[in-house]
Amino acid sequence: MKFLFAIVLGAFFLITPANDKEKFHWDQNRPLNWTDFRGSPEGPQDFVASTNSGISLSYSIGKQDGRYTFDYSVHSNFYPKDSWYRPESASEYILKHEQTHFDISELHARKLRKALAGLRVTSSVKSDADEIYRQTERERRDMQQAYDDDSDHSKIRDAEMQWRLFVASELEKYAAWE
């Protein structure tokens, strides 16, 4: 009863930029396709597509027999209604660029899972988990920007291919936290 009481008292916490929006989780057996992009095109005309993805963390904290417990779930999400493309300019090459954006989010979901798995569960677990999430999310956003900057939004093909290989190798490196 004490354990349930601790959870009911607000031990459940959800961090996500769009937790009430339509989304689906990253799946290595289900790559993106153009029908997933259901938003309206925005931005400069030379931008062909935009992927809206991110990571979410939910967790519960309890206390039983004087010990804290910490259960969590981490997902990499794609938001179809906030992702868009211009059909007249779309190609498989561009779709793979957008898939790499989603893959970057999955990479950071794995990094977050790894960090949380190593988290020491104490009375400060909530603030510790929140800080790990915030740091991972900053790193994810920074990597997304670096990917677009280095590849000039897919226009520099050599940089694009280097990034695709790098992200794929990082996903493999963190495969244990899928």
C-alpha cells in the first residue's frame, strides 16, 4: 500500500514536447515514407521537407521499505501532423535525409536509456532524471542542427552520406539500449 500511495501522490511524471499529439515510435523495421508527412509545407521554397521528431520520458518513483524505486520508459517519436514535404520536389534521397533526422532522435533515446540505467536511485532521482533528460534533449537538438548545417539540408551530398554512416554506426554502438 505504501508503494501505491507513493505513486499516486504524483510520482508519475511525463516529459514530452507534444504528449497529446498524434505520434508513432521509431522502429528499425518501419522506415518513414512520404505518407507519414501530413503537415502543410512551411518555410523557404527550397526546403523540400521537415521532420518533427523528439524523445519522450515517462517515469514512476516509489518508496518501499525505505528504498526508492524508479521505473521509466523512453521513446523516440515522429509527429506526422507537424512533419511535411513538397510532393513536387520529393525524392528517395530527401526521404533518407528525413529518416536520418528521426534516427538522430532514436540515437538520443538510446543514450537517455543508457544514462537512466546507470542512475543511482536516491531521494533526488526525480531531479537527476529530469536533468539527464534536459541534457540529452539539448544534445539531440544540437546534433539535428549540426546535421542540417553540415549537409546544407541535404544539398552537400558528401556531408550527407558521412552523417548517414555516422548515425548508423552510433545506433549500432548503442544497440543494447534500443
